[in-house]
Amino acid sequence: MKKKQSIEHTQLLVLSLLAGEDMYGYQMIMELARRSDRTFEMKEGTLYPVLHGLEKDGYVEAYQQEAPTGRMRKYYHLTRRGGAALKTEAEAWKTYSGAVNAVLRSSPGLNLA
Amino acid sequence: MRKRPTVTRRRAALRWLVALCLLAAASHVLGWYCMTPKRALRSMERTFFTEQTEFLARVELPYFSQELRLSGGPDVTLLAGYSFSWRSGWQGSNMVILERQRDWPFTAEWYGRMAVRDHVYTEYSYIFGCVEDPAVTELEIVYTAIRGGHDQTARLAARDWITGENGRRYFLYAMEPEEESWERCCSVTGYLADGTAAGTLQILDGRPYWE
Amino acid sequence: MTRREYTARVLICLRRVTRQEREAIQAEIDGHMEDHICALLGLGYPPELAEERTLALMGDPAEVGQELNRQYPFRWLAVKWGAIVLMLALALLVARPAWTWAGVVSDNLWNRFAPTHQLDLRELSLEGYVDGKYVRIASDVAEVDLRQTDGGVTMRVYQAGLEVPLAPKTEAWVSVCLYSENPFGETPQIYGDVIDMTGPLGREVTCTFFSGVKRSFTVRGQVRRGEELRFTYEQYGHRFDFSVPLPWGEALS
């Protein structure tokens, strides 16, 4: 088992959200909760260190755009580098989760579909 | 709706670094701040309207925190002092230009700098030039003290030549420093392989002339 | 805790950010809470409860602040400040030579397109006032345009004048300027004492520089009626050779 992913799981989830469209912070929180059927409901403030870290590493870039309320909002956009990292990590996660599922399925006493 | 990109620290730092490099490159190319002695040489060549020359030799100029560099081209031989300071970059100064004369057996010129230390005047002299005629195999430099200083003689042979582009032969000789030397004369005589004199050039009495 | 207090507690943990970055982070977190509160108000929450719920879901402000602070390492800020300092230092060092260079470019352009701006024979006088009269160098000045290029430098003769056009023998003057073919290139300072001038029949002519005039000078020499003024510059492998027609008038009877 890998001790540390090259991208943390939260970062992976954020990158996958941005793969579809550019989003701002609150929008990401709502979308994440919706897509995961409320399984992932992170502390909202902790999203921003993740986003700023991804921006620092070049996986996302940000821009300011005027919101309908007139306030300036900071949107995040997935970069090409971020897209490549997402693809790589998603493949790795798929392999990893597949292997875990396979082990669990073959475990006696666990009734998993 | 207009998008206003956010600039990360890394991007801002890289932009400033690029701007710095561009300013440094422009300063170097335009001669505002020469990063190399070669650029300083090009500036001086342009100022005095000589052709482009190539560096041939370099000697430290004691006491002046400079180095003397000899450079040569098809039409001129140059000797100048070069120094670097953080304030001005590389700069050339005190350039002496020796125009080549292809119908002469050799050309020669004197370059001198005076230093004062504890009220003692010391002169550092250099003789430089170009051996035009391949038949000339030796040069004799005779430095005669008239008032102050002392006589000096030097002989330069093939081992002392500095070969430039297209096989052109140059020379640069450092005389011994002279203290309190107020009047002197200097001549350079070229010799052929059989010992015959090819001519004597007086070089410290105004413009060089043949005896 | 209020919204303002929450943001303040986050910001207090940020030790490695600039004022601009701090303001941006504050605006982003404030904006997030505002969006959440607006959403809850839309669902019918009263304002106080909406704010309380929002703050509860934001998480520990100190933890958020510390994590945010980690995303701002000093490294790139130091590089940026270092680059700015070096740039300012270099800009100060090159300010004077850059100004001189700008003058060279200006001279190149003026001399190429409008040399009389630099030096006009009609504007010059020999000694100023002589016997109460303003004495001009040349009483008859003709515009000419003779150019020769060597080594990327063009020498241009653009005016020719005579002191006394009707006399059998008089002083002739021509205005000459230099410019580099590359407008951004350096132009040599050809000084009068290195210009070897010969007039007609080998008579010497002289070259005069006027202070404050860039890369422009006059050449003058004694000429007999009907003659052209010829001058040659030859040094270090470069050569310019001009024969300049002069504006002779009708001869005195």
C-alpha cells in the first residue's frame, strides 16, 4: 500500500471537479456534496489551503470575475498540467481501489456485492 | 464578463527575473553596461571608427587594477586597459591605435602609464605592434634614457610572437618599470633571418618614423 | 464568533504573505461565507442562524490559517524582491549611459532626415558682432545631399556656402554630419584633428567643430572662383571622399 499519494485525495477530488468547468470555492463545496451524495462534506474553510496549494504547484490557475451580486469572485481553472496529473492519479486510484475491492470481496465473512 | 487573472508568487518572480534579464541583455548589447570585455572593445572600436578586432593577449597592469589587452584586425592593432566595476561594468580606457602598414616590415607603438606612489613617479611601458613581413624573424627594442630612468634592450623572436587570425603575427613586450624617467627615446629594429636589418623605427618621438 | 472575527483569526496566522495576498485571502473567505449565508437565507434561515451555521461548517480558523500559511513559502517572494532590487540597481546604473544613447539615436535620426536641425550654415556667424554688424559665415548657402557609407556609417554633406559668392577667391564652407545606418547603433566621434583634408590642387582645408552640436561639423577652405571643395577622410581602413559643388553667383565685372 502506498504510504503517501503524490496528490492527496482532497486535491484529487478538487481537480476532478474542475475538469468539467471553472468553479469558485463555495460552488466546489456544493458540487462535491451533491456528486458524492453528501459522503464528502469537508470543513469548508479547509478547501482554501488545498486550492492555494494546487495553484502554487501549477495544477490550477485562478482569475477574478464579477459575480451577479457585483462582488469579485475568484474562479479556479484546471491547467494542462493539472489535467495530466488528474488523469494519472485517477488511473492510480482506480487500480488501487480495484485491488482493495478485490481483496475485500474474497475475504470470508464479508458479504460484499 | 472580463476575467482578471491572478498572478502567483512564482509567476510574478519569474516575470521580474525575465525583466531583469532583458534589461541586462539590452544594457550589454547597447553598450550601456558591458558584461564582457569584448563588448567594451566593440564600443571603443565604434567610437574611434576602427574595424572589429579580436583579442590576442592579456597582461595585468600592476597598480592600476586593470588588465591590458592586445587586439588585432586586418587594418589596426589596438592596446587598451580594461577594468570591471559593479558600477559601470567592463570599460576600456587609454586605447592606443596602431594603424597597420602592409608595405612596412613591421609596425610598432609605445604604450605607457604613469603611477605615483609616495611621491615617486613610476612609468610602466609596453611596446606592441605587428610583424608585417614574414621575412622578419627578430625585433630589437632599444630604450634609451635621456633624463632619469635607465637604458633597456630587449630582443623578440619567434617564440614571442602572438599569432592572430590568418596567421598574422603580433607582439607585446613589457619593459621594466622606470622610476623618475622624464625623457627617453625608443627604437625598434627588425632583423631578417640572415641578420640583416630590415629597418629601424623611432616610436617615442611624435609619430613613428623610419631612420 | 462573528464572520469578521472568523476571518481575523484566519488572517492572524498568515505570517508569510504580502498585504495584497492577505487582502485577496480575506476577500475570498468573506465571499465564501457570504455565498453560504445567502444560500441559507434563501432557504428561509434567519440571518443570525445562517451566520452561525455557516461559521460552524467553516472549520477551525487557526487550522485553516496555518494550512494557508504553509502554501506561501518565502522562496519565490525572496526571488521576486531580489529581482526587483537588482533591476532598480541596474536601472540606476544604466540611466546615464541610456540617456546618452538616446541622444545618439536622436542624432542618427536628425542627421539622416533633417540635419539642418543640428547645424545650419545660415545660423552660424564668424565672430558674432563685427563693427556692430552680425557677420554670417556664408552669405549664400545651397542645400546639397551627398552621402557615402562605409563600415555602417554614413557621412553626409548637406549644405554648401560661400563667404563672398561673387569674389574671385573666398572661403567656402560645407556642413557635414554623420549617422549610423542602424539608428540604434553607435556613431563614431570623428574629430577634426584626424580628418585629413585636401582642397583643390592639394591645398589644405580645415575642419571645425561647434560645441553642443552632435556629430555635425563644418569643413572650410579657400577656393577660387568656380572651384568645388574637395575633402577626404581616410583612416583605419575607412574612406570618405567628397567633391562638393559651391553656389557661385555672377562674377563681378
